[in-house]
Amino acid sequence: MTPSYLALVLSLAVIFAWPPVHMWYFQRFLSTRATILAGERRARVHCNTLFDTMLDPEMLAAGHASPTTGKIVLQTPWCGILMDYLSHPAHASDKELWSLNMFTHESMHVRGETNEARTECQAVQRDYRAARLLGVPEATARRNALDYYHNGYQDRGRIGGMQSAYYSADCAPGKALDEHLSDSTWSAL
Ligand SMILES: [Zn+2]
């Protein structure tokens, strides 16, 4: 191996280990999956840095999306939490499951829904599909999606206040908001 080749290999290794490059690939990965979830409406996911968040007029929202532009913004540190989830989905924490659902939820806004309770219910039913698209094995994806539905989602209803805008008693198997998807999170219930 010549010294210049070694230098090239080493510099490439450094570039790919450099967080912004890693994040750029992760954003592209999320964008293609969000586009599928949004029914082929083009989604572009951006992971805000702390600096981006400080300049974001919607900084108080952990994530937000525009049905008109397809842009999805996940505030810091939520992309990192989603990345952690994907590195060990079988041992997902509540917060990591929350990050999966946030990704699905914002994709539903790109799909065209603006009512928060309906958006969240569409997300709950597609969290299994989302986890599969992100590479999570089938049984783990099913368990993760159901865990969010049984815990994180029901908490929104119990907590009330602002959280209740994201909850509907009609968001349950066989109820009014059930879309009867063939790969619904609820299929196993
Ligand atoms: Zn929303």
C-alpha cells in the first residue's frame, strides 16, 4: 500500500465518521421512507442541529411538517434518539418509541392530514409499517408499534391538556378512525 493510498483511505474513513456526513445519509434514508409512508408525496426530512432549533419559529414543537412543501423537521435531539432506537429496536425505551411515532406522525402531515388527532391515529396504525421500512425485524416492529399504542398514545389521552388534541377515543381497532390497513399495527389484536 502506497502512503498516498493509505492517506486516501484514512481521509475517507474520517469523512464518513464525521457526524454531519452521517446525519446527511440518515436524513436521506428517512426522507425516502417518509415519502413511502406519505403515499408517494415527496418528503424531505431535516434533522435540526441545536443552532437550527434556536432559529426555528416552531422550536417548541419536537417535530413539525408541511403538507405543502413536504418538509419534515425533527428538532435536536430527536434524530439521535431515532438513530439509537434503530441500533437496538429490541430494547427500545419509551422515548425511542416516541421518536419512531414522531417520524410516522410527521409523515402523515406530508400525506395531507392537518388535524392532530386524525394525524396521530393514522401514525399509530402505521408505526408497524414505519418500523419495517426503517429495517426493524417483523416481530420487534409489531411489539414496538403496539407498545407505543398501549402506552405513549394512551398517555396522551390520560394526561389531557395539550396532549388531548392528539388523542381520540375513536382511535382503536374497529372504531371510527380504524382504516383497516392490511399491515395495521392493530392486525394482531
Ligand atoms: Zn402534528
